[in-house]
Amino acid sequence: MKRGLIYTSLVVLAGALLSAPAFAYTSPGSPTGYVNDFAHVLSSNTIESLNAELSAFEASTSNQIAVVTVPNMGGDYIENYAVKLFAEWGIGKKDKDNGVLLLLSIEERKLRIEVGYGLEGALPDSVAQSIINQEMTPLLKAGDYDGAVAAGVADIEASTQGEYEGIGSHQPPDYEGYFILLILVPFLVFQWAASVLARSKSWWAGGIAGMLGGLTLSAIFSFTFWIGVIAVVGLSVLGFLLDFIVSNAYTKAKSTSGKIPWWAGSGTHSGSSSSGGGFGGFGGGSSGGGGASGGW
């Protein structure tokens, strides 16, 4: 049993490391309206109408809803892409975290509703899933992007005001989402650790982190003494080498004014967006990964 758990953990870690380039988030650009149609699938009338509607909605509720279409995510998962984009743009008010991101990636045929901390009670995951499954997906399958986005926005507005009457609580569990998180979380932990170690002033930080990881695994799985020693020493060496590699790469990039590696939190900007008048920018809100995903 213990051996199986160890092998499973190694397989998950190896998969995360091998798929690392796929998680390199690339920003689609800066928002110039509530609706940003980078994929060019929405009509100008829909964009103009929704921008006006969402401007009025923010004025009356202070909630901010951002609609984004992208051609593709460059191999990224929509959950990771949505979290990164939400954080980059700061959707919602900083002191309320009352933002919602409605994201569609056309080539992958994926969509997500990412919800800010402050609206997770009004727009829980089950309701977000209901909006995707019941209202948006049938229209997207029919190729009606205008109708799908308009319906999604209307239902998100209704939900945040306690008026949505969907049956989200009866939706089946999102097993695909659970599986993605099983792969995504270890990778994000690795990316975070690499980013921190790259900025540390000593390579020994990685070795210490590896040693603590070995001690933790030994305690959790009740390793024998010698297996525990091997785990501690092995992870200490790996941590040291990781710190050495990422620190050198980060320092070199900084000294040559080159591009900061993706694992150190870099992001590039490209593309253009559609906009409407009166948009003053988002307010620095944040999300905690709440929401739902789907496909068509």
C-alpha cells in the first residue's frame, strides 16, 4: 500500500513536471471594456449592448463582471488560465472582491465562470455549473456565441442578486474538474516553490525545504529509519539542486534584462480587444478558485 502511494505520487509529480510548458500563462492583453472579444466571435451589437448593461450593473451593485473570449490558451487548463487572468486584471473591487469572470476559449471549446471571494456565497459553484450546463452549453453547441454570452451574463447578474432560479444543486459532480485539480495543484505548488527559491538569497533554502519535505513524508507514511534517512537526504539534495538551477536562471535573466522564466511568474502581453465607452478599469479584486467549468 505504501509503495503504491509512493509510486502514485511520483507519477503525478512527473506528469506535472513534463507538462510544465503547457501551464505557461500568456496574457491576452489589457481590458478596454467589460467585454473583451479577443477571439472575434461576438457581434459588435452584442459587445456594445453588454458593455452598456455591465456598466449600469456595476453602477447599481458595485459588482464587476468581465466577459473574455480568447482564441486558445496555449495548452493551459482553463481553471489555471482563469485564475491568472482574474488576478492580472483585478476584476472586482479590492475591498469587496466582488468580481466575476466569464471566460470562453474557442479552439479548446472550454468555458469557465471564475468567482471572486466576495460573491462565492451569492454565486456558489453549483449555480455557476447550472448556468454553464443549462443556459450556455446548448447555445454554444449551436454556434450561437452571442446568445450564450448574453444568457450567461444575465444569469450571473440574477444570481448575484438572489434571483436565479436554476437547479444547480441537482447537477452531477464535476469529476473532470476534480481530476484536473489533482494534476494542477501539485504543479502550482512546484511553480510557487520555484518562484520563491529563485528569489532567495541562498541556495541552501532549497535544501532545507527538501529536508523538511522528507521529514514530513516520513511522518505521514511511517517510513522505517533507513527509508526515512534516504527520503530526507534525497529530497534535500533535490531541493538544493532545484534552488541552484532556478536561482541561476532567474539571476541571469535579471542581469541581462531578458524575459523572466514562466515559473518565476512572468507573463507576456499581446493581442487586442473590443471595448465599449465609459469603462474605467477593474478595481483590484481577487478570486479563490471558486466557480465552475464546462465544454461544448
